[in-house]
Amino acid sequence: MHCLFWLLSVWILCLFGPNSQAQLIRVPMQFQASFMASRRQHRAGRSSLLAKYNVVGGQEVTTQNGGATETLDNRLNLEYAGHISIGTPGQPFHMLFDTGSANLWVPSAECSAKNLACQHHHRYNASASSSYVPDGRRFAMAYGTGSLSGRLAQDTVSIGQLVVRNQTFGMAMHEPGSTFVDTNFAGIVGLGFRAIAEQKIKPLFESMCDQSLVDECIFSFYLKRNGSERMGGELLFGGVDKSKFSGSLTYVPLTLPGYWQFPLDGVELGGTIISQNRQAIADTGTSLLAAPPREYLIINSLLGGLPTSNNEYLLNCSEIDKLPEIVFVIGGQRFGLQPRDYVMRAANDDGSTICLSAFTLMEADFWILGDVFIGRYYTAFDVAHRRIGFAPAA
């Protein structure tokens, strides 16, 4: 997915039902001062985004009583991750929470010693867990530089005090090239719907709902956008935290539960209507804003971007404050992003600082709203009512 520089830890808030006592569990974080992403890392992020949505080489392949708060580590404003444990006793993993996919997977202790991505992270040891149940089926998932593959298993998955029994997940034995070598996370917790899950496996949050572990079948993200923040934000399972946003949530129904896809009324840049009546997907697993070809060209042209051979647009760092607001119209409400939101600073190969447009190309007819948008707007993912809600983040 993306490459990062922060070292993490996590604190977890467990909120139980209205008649029970809340518990607060904190784990201190380690902070690394240098947090500017390299240009190579931004490119890797774009490649992973295209692979996730099966857009390769310009071709789109269509496929189709309580709660818990997971405090997230913010690495370079490129991705957000937190802790889970798997097995009995629990084996800890630092994971990417991704609404753009639906499978849970971690590296396996059985992976090859030559597999650097696997060796660089904590690995799940099935023989060390008394609650492990073999599944036998194989699984494979496509990423930017190859295919992640392994076998399925069942075990207990814990997040804070929430304990999910008999969760099916992937044990990765082969990880692609360099995609996961330098990542801060060991694996991925997919928070999409079962329709897009490999082998239609029940996603972790659906299991939480089915096992009555949360009061409400809803989770929400609050993401901080300052790369040097000690706390990267939080993921709340079981509801929303009204202290983390202002006003009311604007909810819109999902178009088709699979990805978190919803109607996008329009997009405006500096008063100019760029797009109307499109679809959009909210994806916490990408930092970018992916636009269809026409909108991608218009927006970056209006921003005065200089195109490169890598489908990037360079912006003049000294002129950033003069750039216009871009507005996404959702559910009849206007959600604006300022230049500081959609311009990404990166370290060039020669060590200089460059400014890149966060608008990347998606050879499709829908938008992807990643952390650039979700970091500005608190986002509620309502599984029970098949809807998504947005409000200005506090």
C-alpha cells in the first residue's frame, strides 16, 4: 500500500452498553520526528490504489453491546493503522484498517525466509494458538506488484475488549515484491462488505455485529492530517463520537453495498462545475483523491499543475495559498477542501521538497475519496442502514 516513517503504538477505548462501565486502555506511542514522504512512496500509493480497483495499464476490470475505539497511528498522512490480536493467547499485529477491501489477513509463520515483506513483520503462528482451526482453502489477492497468497484459517480476533470468535482470515505465505516490505502495518483489516471479499468470507465487522459485540452496527473514522501528530486519530466500533465533529452528519444511501459507494452530486473548483451525477467510494486505505479521466485533466489543469511522465502533477509550492477551494456536493450539502488539504508535499530524489496534486487518475467513471477527504470530514459507516455519513471533523 503506502510506505511510511512513523513508529507506532496504539491506545484503545472500549465503550460498552449504556448500563455497563466503560474502560479505557492506553498504550503509549513512539514518535519519529521526520515524517515527509518521498516521491517514490506517493507513486507506490497510486500503484496500489489502481491494483485494488483492478485498473491496470489504463484498463478497468470490473469485479464485484458495546463498542471499541481503535486509536490510529498516522504515518506521513499516507495511512492509518492500529492494533489487533489473533489467537489464544493473543498474537499482536499492527494493521491497516481499510474500507476499500473486505478481507482480514496477516503474514504467516510459514512464509519463506526469502520473503522480505513477511520477515519484516510479526507473523501468525497457528501452532501457538489453542483456538486455531484450519480451513484448508487457498486465497489470493491482487496488489500493486504481484499477488498476495496463502491459506485460510479460523481463530479468535480481539480489538481491545471486543473478542470475535471463529473469524476466518488469510494467512499470507507469499507477499508481492516490495509492496509490503517497508509498511508500518503487518496486514489489513478489510471493512468493506462481503460482496467484495475474497471467497465471500464474512468481514470482521459483520462478525462483530452478528455476535452482538457492538450496540450499533456502525463504525466511524476520525483521522488527523498533521503528519507530526502524536495521535493519528481513531476508529470507533459501535457508533459515532459527537465530540469529534461539528454540526450533524449528512447521510446518503449506498448505491450497492460492496465498496462504500454512494452518489456524488457534483464537484466544483473555484466556482466552476467540474463533475455532476457521479459515484464515489470512501476508502480509508488510500491517501489520494482519484478522479475519472476528464475530471482529472480539468482539475489539474485549473490548478496550474505541470504533468510528468508518471501521471503526477507538480504544483508550485510558493503559490499553494492562492489555489481555489474544491467542493464535493454530497446529499445536497457542500464539503470543501482547501489547498492545504489536497496538496501533498514530498521529498524529491535529490532531497528537495516538491508539491504534488492529490488528484490522481482513475480510468473509471467513479471517484475514490481517500484520507485527503476523510481526514477533513468525520465519516460514519452505517452497516445496519446501508448508508454513509459525513460531517466537518473537529
